Amino acid sequence: MITEPHVNDYINSLSGDLPPYLDRLEQYALEAHVPIIRKEAQSFLCFLIREYNPSRILEIGTAVGFSAQLMAEASKGTVTTIEKVEMRLKEARKNLKCSPNADRITLIEGDALSVLKELEGPYDFIFLDAAKGQYMNFLKEIMRLLPVGGHLLTDNVLQEGSLAGSKFAVERRDRTIHMRMREYLYTITHSDRLDTVILPVGDGMALSRKI
Ligand SMILES: C[S@@+](CC[C@H](N)C(=O)[O-])C[C@H]1O[C@@H](n2cnc3c(N)ncnc32)[C@H](O)[C@@H]1O
């Protein structure tokens, strides 16, 4: 955790309740070790969606459909979400089919690397929450799909805070992911087409606006 656990607990104790169906899905995900957006990041995501009021949202990384439904609850627009792993898709299909907002959520099955190339924009809010080592590879298509003034929210950018430490302090297998994430963060903070802020919310989030 980036922030002290008791600080997170306190912040979370102040956030509003989820609708019961999302509460149940969150419990399921936690018990089944499905990685979904953290509690403290959920409030931030919903706040942004309410504030920006996007008409077309794109999510890269559905898992079981928790954040897709959360975003649909917070917005009046549509949510398109991409997932490639069959085990996750099985649950996502089921959950999204009986979602109260099913008519506004579209699940696209496939690898985002190829799916993104086929999509027609614009998507005025993009939530990037897939394989952390691939973020750089998604960026070109994200920039094509995002209109000027649109927002990109990237999750898990600080990797429990370890990204800010020495590369020798992390396991060898994590060094490549760290290297790629650092390249991604450097790119989005130094691009003249994006205005970006990195926040220690949840596992670290980067909020960018296309300029
Ligand atoms: C952290 S989980 C997403 C959690 C979800 N956004 C939520 O908060 O409820 C990341 C998901 O991205 C999927 N994923 C990773 N790389 C992908 C890719 N290239 N294309 C599509 N899905 C991908 C994984 O299978 C995994 O289910």
C-alpha cells in the first residue's frame, strides 16, 4: 500500500455505499482473488465520471465487470469494455448480462492490442486497467481514440510504491514491468499532447487530459 493502511481505512469509511449487486461482486472478487479497482480508487473514479460526464467510456481490462458497472452507475453514457482472458470473460459475460445497466455496457472479447485498432472513437473517458507491462503498447491507439479535452485514467501506476524505489530492490521478474511502467509514466508526463498528474490513490493513478 502506498498510504498507511489506517489512512486508507479512514478514507474508505467515509465513502458512500455501493449498490448491493456491486457490493456482492466486490466481495466475490476479493474472495476469488480477482484484481479489481481498490475501494479508495473507486470513489475517485466515480467522482471523475460524475464531474466530466463522458458520453462514451472505454475500459481496457474488464476482469469480471466490476468497474465497468461502477462507471455505468456513475454516468449516463455508454461503457465499452475489453477483456481477453476466457476465465474472466466467463464471469464478465454473466455479470454484465444481468447488470441493471446492461443496455449501456458492451463487452468486447479479445486482446486490446488488436481490438483497439478496430475501434472507432471518440471515447471521451478511457480507463486503462490491463496488463501493466503493455501500457506503452496501447498508447498510440488510445491517443487516436481520445478527443482533445478527453480524459485518460491509468490504474496501478505506482506498483505498491515499489516503482519509486531502486530497481535492485524488486524481484528480477518485476524489473521489466517496472522499466516499462516508468517509460509509460515518463511519456505521458512529458507529452505535449497530454496534461498528466500522478496521484498516490489506490495503487497509484495517472490522470491525463488530451490537449
Ligand atoms: C486489474 S484487472 C481489471 C479490473 C477491472 N477494471 C475492475 O476494476 O473491475 C485487469 C484485466 O485486464 C485483462 N487484460 C490484460 N491484458 C489485456 C489485454 N491485452 N487485452 C484485454 N484484456 C487484458 C486481464 O485479463 C484482467 O482481467
